[in-house]
Amino acid sequence: MGRQEIIVVQGKGELGSKIRPLFRSFGKERPHQVPVETRGDSGTETHRVWSLNLIMPHPLLHLLLICLLIHAAVGKGLEKGPLEDKVLQVPEGTPVPYAIYQFQSSKDGVDGFSVTGETEGKISISDDGWLYLDQALDWGLTRTHTIQVEALVGSEPVEGPFTITINVLDINNHAPYFNQTDYAGVVKEHTPAGVPFMRVFATDLDDPHSLNAQLKYTLVSQIPNRDNVLLFQMDGNTGQISTTTDGERLLKARDSVISSRGGDISDSLKSKFDEYCKPVQEIPYDLNPFYSCVLRAESRRQNPLDDPDFTLIVRVEDMGGASESALIGNARVKIAVQQNLWVNPGPIIVKEQLKGPYPMEIAKVQSNDPSALYRLVQKERELKFPFNVTEEGNILLMEELDREDKAMYIVVVLAEDTYGNEVDPPMEVQVVVEDVNDNAPACDQELSVFELQENEPAGNCQVCVCVTVGDLLVHDADDPNTLNAMLEYSLVSQTPSSVFSIDSITGRIKAKQVLRRKDAAEYQLTVRTPVFFHECTVLVKVIDINNELPIFQKNDYGHHSLPEDTAVGHTLLTVKATDADDPGTGSSRIEFHITTGNQDEVFAMETDGNGEGRLVVAKPLDYETSSSYNLQIDARNPEPLIKGLVYGNTSSSHVSVAIVNVDEPPAFDQDILEVAVLENTTGGATLLKVDAKDPEGNEIRFKLEGDTNGWLEIDPATGEIKLKAKAVLDREKVEAFDFNVVAFEKGEEYTRVLLDVNDNVPKLTENQGFVCVKNPKPLILTAQDPDAAPFGAPFTFSLPKKSPNWDLITLDGTSAKLTLKRPPSEDKTFLLSIGVKDNAGVGVQNKLEVRVCNCTDLGHCLIEPSTHEGKLGVPGTLGILCGTLGFIALMLIIVFYRMKKEDQKKALHVGDTDAIL
């Protein structure tokens, strides 16, 4: 018999009341209650566990414990289900025995279960299928257990094995810890805020993918913190430490002694000590308290963590620091503030055109590493980079600078070790070129021209009347933000009179009086700037304004009469007006307008703009519509009058026109009619009816003319045209014919062509042409067609297809423009096919020969002398020979004939003489 401690999970209510008396009957001590968690169908619940010391045999105790465990699990409704492959989740560190899952077999007679696999002696199963833990699982040792479960009848398996995977769930049972208890770091004074200079790092053994290992870093305190101002900050996610804005401004290193490049500290310090402490101290260095103090300061600069300036207490929490039950770890961080010798000396101001000697030292930099090597690079890609740096960090200017070439340079200084690694961050130093007055001002234009209207409304300019003319633009290449570029203006001459002033600062020119063009049309000014005595020329033009009215030569042009058949375009009257404004301007230009009495716009005014206008007939006159017109003609300028000036009676004139009636012939509704007649139309059938009207309303009669076949007859009163009874139409003999209808009125007759046959096609008037290569002017093509409308013009011109060399554009109804697009390299003749169609769409292709050649000054094709053949060839030679022989034969015939005539005359003369004798 021994003493055994057991743990029993007590349920609430009835289960608890049954278990407690049972344990008290075995135990002799009062149970100790410990809270634990169990899982059921309704979720996780907290219960109490009693820890008792019982005197009980071990097998009996174990049996009792299992029974109570199963009883409690059933009472709480733990998970159960059929025996099958399954994945289960079990938290690590659970109190044991711990019920996981109850498997139920589908086979009859099952009286037990077995479990094999990765149990590690911690996983068991009861005869009624309860899978439970004998020992708690540890996520840190094994995260997954794979086991096999079988159902038994007796000792024989009847179902299974099935694979059960038990995943061990991590619980937050490991506190995070820093990889160092104490950290040490160095920060240089004036380090930019937010730039990390060191980092702390912590580890958590819990599941890194769970919240249990999600870490949060915190800066707990800063020692010292006399003014309650935090000079440091920590990134909660990364553990990086940087300065705050206050730290960037307030952190300052303790004073120290700078050692020479690569030298021993004590040797360097002794040298400095002897240099500054004269006369030389007789007290040995080791016994001199001042020397010892300075030596300690320098030693601290070399080993700052032996005596830190600040100590930070930092903390790390798991569960993201968001839970009160999060586990924590702490560490200390020692920080020493070092002097930052790597200080930007810029901006460096250097005067332009500064005389040497060169190289010239303009600044100095010093690295925090005494053995650093310095190098310069240019930030901009410039061809000129007149800077260098010495081994000691002296920045040198190598030559003169010119602000007008470049006003500022950015020099990047690098501090590197012997291997080319940066020991300090790159430093950008600005070199500003200071301006000197080395540039003369220059006028933006050689001649500045301003225009000012005469009588320009004036404003008040103290005691004088001032009108702004304009601002003179003068440029100075010196720095505009300095006095070097400040200009002073003065007027040194004015022609023809002094009527202008100039603002000495802005260069604004003003007129001191109202300008009149009749006094002067333009003024020439000379403006001078000081220092360099540069002069600019200004021309002020006085622009005429419309302050004069146009005046008619006559205000009444009397009465006039026109026959109603006067042709359109006939000039009835010429009117004249004058304007005293400046000739050649819009103010003096005169336009004439008919403003009243012009019903239906029968009349119109034509003008040359110089004061002469013509009253012309714009539309046909009609006595029956209107027998008289009373017209008002106004003379107006295209430019508006000045304010306050209005047109008066002197700018208007009147004329009256009487229309004389003319007996007009009748007029048909249509000039041309085209009628289609079937060849089998029977005699007596009506073909069409013509209609005409007489403007005076007189009675009209009709008759036919030109009916050469005698097929038609017309009713003189109605104009109805019929086919005669005996007329027989035959299309095979006559396809189309035309005739005239004549309308009579008071013995007069008026003829209209009613029917026409389109029996002609449009043809080009010229079939040859040439184009000059050096001046390829378009070739104008003209066509004609004898047919009357609608079978004549307008014509359409076209090329059979798109040509790479020629463009053809129709100009009007009878002509087109042929343009050469790409001249050939040598003389060439083109044979083109030009399509020409009349208004009815009838036409043919016309052949056109176009020669492209070099032309003479007179515009003819040039034939080079070398192109003429030296010989005429056989045909030409034969032609000349035949012509010569023919000419000789003709001359011989004439000679013989004349000789014969002389002989005859002589014989006659002899005969006559004989007769007389």
C-alpha cells in the first residue's frame, strides 16, 4: 500500500455531487482545487480538479480513474463518431488522463479497441473506444502523432486499421527572450531622426505561425531623462532603434581630443598637450590631472561603451503585445554619443571670374574615420567639373567660374577605406557661384516698335497727362536677384519733339500729351542704360483712329429710269464720298450700302473702297412687280467710329428709279422638254402639252417648227401636241428627233426648244501639250460639246485609273487642271487617256499627248544642239534630191517655153513684114 496522488475532473451540478463523496471516502485530507478546461459539444468549459492523497492500490486507483474519466466525458458530451480516418487537434500540456475522442464501430460484437503507431507511450484507447492521453503532449518535441486504431472482437481485429492524425496545438508556454542581456551601440550626434543606428533581437519558442510567437518591441525607459524628453525611439516590429526629432537636435557628444591619422593616442595627445600648454609642464604626464582627464576623454572616444551616455530599458512581448496574459522579456541597451566630424561645409560661396592662384582651397571636410580616403564625384553629368580634393579633405577649386555658364555645382564627397568601402554616408556639398557685374545689358530687339492710337484717352500723371506707350525690354545676363542686373533707363534723344518720358526702373515709356497723327506719324527715341552706356532705339507709330465721317459728294442723285428688260449687272449710277482720316487705313476706307427702298434686293452697291461706288442691277427688273424704287445709300467705314461720334445726314444720299414697262414675249414653264414616245403609238394620240404665260396677260397662240417628218400637229390655243392620224413612228429609222414650239402674242413670237437628241459627245479642244520640268505649271484642258442643255456642259473629267505621275482636277463646267506630281529624270512624252462626259453622263476617252521637257525662257521645249542629227537620213536626203531635180526641170521647161515664144514672135514679125512688102 502506498500513497498515490490522483487528479479528477469534476463536473458541475449532479456529477460533482456524486464524485466528491466518493473521493472523500478514500482520502484522509481535504481536496485542493485547481481550475482546468474541458471541451464539450457546447464549447470549452472551466471546471475544478481535486488533488487528494489516497491510500489505495495502484491498479484499483487506475481503474477508478478511467471509469470516472469516461463518466465525466460522457456527461459533458465530448466528440464521438464512427471508426474512420480522422484528424484530431489536441492542445499541448493538457492535464491527464485527457479524453480526446470516442470511436464507435459499425461491427457487431465488438468488445475492445487497439491503438498502434506513434503513441510514444502517451496515447491509449479504452475498450469502449475512448482515445485518451496518459501523458501530456509537447508541441516543442513532436507536433504530429500518426496512429492506427482497430476494433476487436476478443483479440481479433474486425474493423480497421484506420489512420488517426493528432496535431499538437501550441499554447503560449514560452516567454520571448532577447539574444543578449545587454546591448551596446554608438550613435553620432545630429544623426537624422528615424534612421536606425542599431537593432535588438528576441526569440520565442512557441509556434512562429501563431499569435503566441508574434513579438512586439517597446522602449520602456531612457536613463538619464532629466528633461522628460525621449531622444530615442524603437520600431515595435523590427526592434530597430533610432533618434527622435528631439534626439537629432539635442544629442551631443562629450568633448574629446582628436588623434592624428593612424597614430597612437597617447603619443598624439602628448604632442597636442605640449603644443598648447606652454611653457612645457614640469609635472610628469601621469601625475598631471589635466592630462589624465583629457586622456580619459580620448580613451572614451575610442571605446565609448566603457562609459555610455544613455541606458535604454527595452521590452519584448508575445501575442503582439495586445493581451494582458502576454509573456515578456527585458534587456538593457547602452548607447554612447560620438562626435560627428562628417559635417557638410556648404553651401560654399565662390565669386565668378575670381583670379588665382589655382588650385584654390574653398572648404574642408573630415571623416569620423581618421584613416579615411576622400574622393569627389559630380552629381550632374557636366563636361566641366573644376573641383578636386586632397588627402586631408581639402576641397580645391581648379579654375575660374562663370555664373552665366553655371550658377551652382553639386559636389558629392565620398569617405572610403582602402578597399573602397564607405565609412561615412556620401555628402552633397553645394558650391554657389556669386555673380559679379560682368555683362552689359542688351536690347531684346535692335529696333523696338510701339503703336499708339491718336487721341488715346489719357490718365492722370501728376501734373502732366500721361499715356502708356509700352515697356522697353532690355536683358542683362547677370544675376537678376542682385544689383548687377538692375537697370536704369534714361531718354537721351526724341525726334521730332520731346513728348515722351521713361520710368528709370521699369523702362515703361509714356506720352506726356495726346498725340495727333497730323502732327507726326511716328517718333524715334534713344534710350540709354548706365554703367556700360548701352543704347536702344525705339520707334513709336501714331495710329490713325476713325474720328472723321465719310461725306457724300451729293446727298441727292435725282431721278433715273430703267427699262424693265435692263440686263443684270448694268451700272445705273456712280456715287462718290470722301473721308478725312489717314489714307490707306480702315478709318478712311468707304463702303456703300443700300439701307432702304431696295425691295427684293433688286439693286446692289459695288465699291472700290476708295470713295467711289456703283449702283448696279442685281436681279431682273419687273415692272409688274414694282414700278419704282426710292433708295437710300449710306457711306460707312469698316472701322468703328470713336466713342461719341455717330453717322449723320452727310453720310447718306438718295436716288429714285422708275421702271419703264416693256412688252415681253411669252415665257414657257420649261425651256427644254424631253419626251419618250413608243414607236407603236397610234395616230391621234396626245404626246404632251406645253404651257406658256405672257407677263402682260395677253392671249397666246402656239405653232410647231422643225417637224421635218410631218408627224406632229399642235392645238394653237391649248398647246396640246398630237401625233397625226397617218403618222407611223419607226424607231429603226429615226431613234430621236427634235422640234420647236413657238408662242405668239400681239404678232410677236417666242421660241423654246422642247425636244433634243444627245447626238454629240464632249471632246478636248487640244490633244497636245507640254510641261516644263523646272517650272511644272499645271496644264489646263478644255472640252466642248455642240449639244444643248441638258446634253452639254457641265463636263466631268477623269483619268481611267489613279496615276503615280498625274493629278486631274475638274475646275468648272468646261475645263480641268492636269498637274505633274513627279517630274521624270529626263525629257519624256506621256500618252494619257482623259475621260470627258457631258451633263447626261455620255462621253468617250480622249487621247492626250503631254511632253515633259526643259523649257526656254520663252516657255517652249528646249531642243539641245547636240540632239540634232548631223545627217538627215535616207528619206530626208531623197526628199531634198527630188525637190532639187524637180526645181531644175521646172526652170528648164520655163526657159524652153520662153525661147519658143520668142521664136514665134520673130516669125510673126517676119510674116507681117512680108505682107506689108
